[in-house]
Amino acid sequence: MKKKQSIKKNYGQYLPLYNLGQLKSSITPFFGGDIKTDHHHYLLEPTTENDLYANHMSRNIIFTIDDEMYFLNGNTYLQQNDELQVEYDLLYQRVVRSNTLFSIESLSFIPLHDNLELLEVTIKNTSNKNLTLDVITAIPIYARSADNIRDHRHVTSLLNKVEINEQTVLVKPTLSFDERGHHLNHEAYTVSAYSPTTKVNRIITSLEDFIDGGSFNFPKGIYRKDFEPKPGYEVIGAIGFEPFILKPEETATFNISMGIFNQNEDALHIINKYKTKKSVEEAFKHMRNYFEAESSKLSISMVNKDVELLLRWVRFQPVLRRIFGNSYLPHHDYGRGGRGWRDLWQDLLSLILINDESVETLLFNNFQGIRIDGSNATIIGDKPGEFLADRNKIVRVWSDHGAWPLLTTLSYIHSTGHIEFLFKQQTYFHDQFTHYTNKTRDIETSEHILRVHNKPYLGTILEHLLLQNIVAHFNTGKFGFVRLENADWNDGLDMAKNNGETIAFTHFYASNLMKMAEVIEKINRPVRLFKSLYDLIFETIDLKTFFDNVSDFKDTTVEVDATKLSYQLVELYKKRIDHINENAWIKDTHLQSYITDSNVFLDTADTMNLTGQAMALLNETLTMSQAKSVADTTKKLLFNKDNGGYHLNSNYHKIMMDMGRAFGFSYNHKENGAVFSHMAIMYVYGLYNYNLVQLGNEGYKSLIMRAIHPDAHTVLGIPEYFTDKGVGKYLYLTGSASWLLKLLQEQVFGITFYYGKLTLNPKLVREDFINHRASIQTFIHGKLIKITYINLKNLDYGAYKIDKVLYQGQPINIEHTKIEGDIEVYLDEL
Ligand code: G1P
């Protein structure tokens, strides 16, 4: 299932490529984008959004044809009317650029295990005369850390050592530049080019010589017959070929590779594996087979082919974020690798759906990031258990962070039935911060593990969960709602640290207490907790005393009876819900979401934040009639069908220094009121919780239909948000993808598990069926199974019930039969 497009203009569309090694790329039909293994190792110059229109620092090839220069990237005055056909799929890009003289077909992908991107280019003479061709690659080799883009850019070029080996330019900088302590560089960055048609006749490595008084658009040095590598300069991989004649209909192929290799790898040996068309074909097949197999692990057939194609990519988006973090793609120009705490838990939601074997280990490891005061490390490195306080070394507390782990853990427990996970013992994160990071202390070790009497303190996963939720629950402000701290889910609400409150996440934490009460009741065995946590839960100490106690943690543990604990959690929940009901409503129509740093409720009867409504519905803290009012008002105040659906907030028409940077953004962009996929989908999930199916269906369909719309320029998958023009931004790397998959599986297809027990409760609408069928292939108790709903009478949601379930043509009762293979579920009138 491919996406084919005819492209007229460059709208900055890009595609991610990666492999099972370390290589990650972004690539555009104009060959922009970059290639790297991590923040400190970029082969091509790091690309931000604007660079997508200035592609000379990227993959380029210059063809001199009968004395005129043509570029692979099309950036010459002669090529402005070229036709461009692009084909994308998992995980490659094919481009055919054609004009009256020639066509150039290219294929770009990364082999599954070797850290080099391949570019196979075939030029064909489509005219009726002989063409004389001179071909030279024009690929600047950046070969250093993204930090050096404007930090000693020139000085770092002085470190460049260049070798020419066969048809490869190898750059091995002497040092990896870092003023805090330079170290020896161990990486080699390469560009190679081969052709069966013609021989290499020059290799220019100095960018200065290549440009030779011209410019990137009109380089004047490309015909110089150099073969001498020049150290200490900006490098280009300009590998030139002997001119040749291409007759009408004849083709010539060039196999180019761009790689990053560490000192333990034999770069030339790896490069040599991909010199020929045949070897590239094999690597391509191998890569395709892998992604096809992965793709089958969660595939959905519904609505139409466009929707199916979109969902095929949505399925990969959480995987992409695991690989790319919140970095490494052109819109994500702030990231340095790693992921935020919240994103880690969101991405796990979909790994649970695809039964990824690493889920339990990842989940378990993540709990190591929780501090004994209930806060947590915020940035997670590439390796399991690698946590940092924060990206910019500014320590912050996001008030929503404590809420997500329970949601993800329960999702895991319900789908597997593995409730014992809650009793696994895990350490706590330890650094200089105490009192919810408001105070610091001196620490002697860099080990990051909390110890008591020199032994790591271990608490159960359940203790970690209770800790995060109880501390957040009691961390309230003047109005009795959870303090906003440095922001909540909305990173842009970052200027209300003193008095800000998040009513939105107050719902979430309250509901989490209720959910934990239910689990504890179900387990029905004593729960061991450290003493200060026990005291806090039972309100014999306040939060301040708790923070003081644990700042020098020496607690013993106590055992608490399950019923007693569960009862207390329910009491706390009820009190808080009463408080919300009394204080958070605007005229019974919708909910307040925030209190500003100036101690004012943010919204009025005419304004709204989606977050407050979404968190209430998602966590089912409303009655049915409250939910209906909220849903009606939200549609009235925030819904815009053509632009993707639900906006994140109303337009406040002002900068709010007492709320956050978001309101400094123009309205309808990013966290100031854009159609923000993640919150919109969580809101829709909440609508389904209350069976508000028509509204929910309209909500998520608006979003995916906008993503598919050609004017959204999203290429594939769903973007983080849509602008005022309905253009998708921050492609691929978004927590909304996990939520869309979760929504489809659990709500739309109605496949849910309760402590491992499966139920089917579809909420598909009439339009979801293709030829009376809608299906999902997903994991049921660890087995990949296709569930097909069959709606022979074209019934809409509300008019059907499950009539029978067939396995191998025989009726089964899913309550009592273990599903062993694909099933068909027949729907019939109620
Ligand atoms: C991003 C961040 C997420 C944050 C959201 C709103 O996008 O990754 O952590 O909560 O912005 O500020 P998302 O992943 O939700 O698309």
C-alpha cells in the first residue's frame, strides 16, 4: 500500500527513514533533510524547517548535459517545469523527475542493519538525440555535532581529516569539539559513488574548491581534476565521473551511499556491499520484508483506502518517536535526542497494543525515574534507565507527569492480566532535588539510586504509583485544585508557577485514586508502603511534612490492609469530585481548566480550553448529563470540521504573562488553540466513554480527513497539529498516534480487556464498513488475530448488536472460549 503523488511545489514535505542500527534521516522529494546517528553525529548539516527550501547542504548530484547544469534537487532555472512523481512507503522514497530531455529516477532508503543511506539514481535519455553527460555528486559532509552549527562552525572545520579511498570520501575529524572537555573523535563520515557506466575521474573534497568563487547554485570548481584530499576545510563529497554519451532511451545508474561508522566498523567493507544495482535491490527487499511484517502487527481496514493508508503510518508513528525521540526531524529542531517523561508513557500505550516484547521491561524501567517525593526525572535517554533532570538543565515539575504511569500500567495489566506486575520491586531516582524539586541538597554520588543505610531502597510498583498520585492530589493551590507548577500536558502554560492551578489534571488525579482503589480491592492483600506515604494517604501528616520527611529518606515500611486503603482512596476521590462540582463549572455548560498566576479562573461563558473537558470525559468524572452539556458546549465553542476538528482553546486575544508562552504564539498555532491532535483525540476517547458516538466519530474523522487532505501537506500519518490554514505541522513524532490507535482498537472496534478478559463492544458507524466489513488485525492474548465485523444490513451504530461470533465457520462464545485464530463477528438489528 503505497502513497503516490504528483508534486507541483515544495511545501516542505519530509519523510523519516531509519534502520535497526543507529541511522536516522529525514528526506524530501527535493533531497533536503539530514542524516545522523545522534545529536552529536550529523553527516549532513542539521535541517530545520526553512532549510527544506535551501537544499544545497544535502544530497545533491549535478548533471552537466550538453553544457547546461541540472541538479538532482531540481534547483536550477532550467528545471522549474519538471514533472515530479513521488512514491512513499515503509520506509523508502522514490522520485521520478522528468522533463523533455531526460528523466531521473531515484530510490532512497537505509538498509536494515548498516548505518548508511543509499541513493540509487538512474538517468534516462527521453529525448531523440544523443546527450553528453558529466555527473558529479555534490554532497557537503558536515561531520560533527548539531551544536556546532553556530558554535565554532569554522573552528570545527579545522578538525577535519579527509581521506579518499577508492570511490569514497571519508571524513574523520580529529576531535569532537566541546569546550567543557574535547575528546578524540571515533567516527568516520562517508560519501561514495559508483557507476557501471563510467569511471571516476576526479574527487573534490574541499567545499571552497568546489564553489571556486561561484555559489552553491553555480559552483565553478566542479570540473577541476582534483584527487588530493584537503584537511582543515569544510568538506564536500564531490565524486565526478568521466563524461559519456547517453543515447535516446539509454540509462545510466549511480549508486551513492552516505554513512556514519564508528571505529569498530570497517567502513569500506560495508560500503562495498552496496556498490551494485543487484546488492541494493536485495537490501531493499530485506528492509521491505521487515517493515511489512511489523506492519501486520496492527492493521486496520475501514472507511476507504486513503484512511487505511493513513492508519498504516499511524501504526508506525509511536515506533518512530521511540527512534527519533522528540528530535531529529525538521520541525523538531529543539530536541537533543531523548524523550520527555509524558511521551514515554504515551508511546508505550501503542507498544502494548502491538504486543511488543520489550513492553514489560520498558515499563518496569521507567519507574526508576520516580523520586521518593513523587516528582520524577523528566528526560529519558536512549538506554533503559537513563534519566536526566531536564533537557536544558532547568529543573521543572510538570503537574501532569504523575498521572500517566497509572494509565499505561493499567492498560498493560488489563491486556495481559499480569496483575502481579504491581508487586515487582523497583528503586527510586535520586539526585540533588527534594521538595518536588523546590529545594536542593548536596549529594555525593552520581549513581541516581536512592539508598537507605547504603542499600538501594526498593518499593513495589504499586507504591510508586500511589506515591505519584497521592502527592499530586495533595499538591493543591488556594482554590483547592492541583497546582499547575511549571506546566501540565500543555507545555506552553509555563508562566504560572506561583499560583496557577490545573483543574484539568485535578480530574485525572482524582480518578486515578479511584482506579487504584479498585485494583487494590481486586488484589485484596495487604499493601506495603513506606511510613511517610502511609501517613500522607491517611492524612496524619500534611504534604509539607511529607516532603521534609523524605528529603533525608530513612523510613521504615508498614503494611496496610487492602480494604482500609481502598476505602480511604475512595473517600479522597469523592471529596475532590464534590469540590470540582461546586467550583469548576461555568453556568453548568462547561468546565474551567485553569487558574492563572493572578488567581483568576481563565475561562468565561464564551471561552474554553479543551483540556479541562477532555480530562473530565477521559477520566469519567462527570455524570451522563454533565458529559452531554460539556460535549454540546465544546462543539459550539471549539469545533471546526474543515480544519481538523477540535481546537485546543478559544482565542483570548492577549498575551498572558500570568499563564504561559502559549499565549504569546499567534492564535491557531501549536499550543495556542491549534487543532492539536493529541488533546483532540483524548477528548474524543472521552466522548466514547459516554457513548457519544456520533460526536466522537465526527471528532476523529475530521482530524484524519484533514490529515489526508492534500492541502495539509502532511505526507503520511497524523501531524501534531494543524495551523490556521489547515497545514499539518510537526509530522510523525506525536503522542496522538498512540491515542488514535488506542481509540480505534478500544472504542471504535470495541476490543477491550478487563484483567485479561476480552469483551467486544463495537462502536463503528455505517460509513466505517467497506463492502459490509470492517476489520482489525491485532494481538489478543499474545496472538495476532484478525477480527472482522460484518454488517450485512448496513446498520448504523445504535441500531445493531452482535448476533454471532464465528471461528472457522463455527459459532463460539468469546466469554468462555479462548480465541485461537481469526474471527468473524456478525452484526444484526437490535
Ligand atoms: C507535544 C509534546 C507533548 C506535549 C504536547 C503539548 O506534542 O510531545 O509532550 O504534551 O506537545 O505541549 P504531542 O506529542 O502531544 O503531539
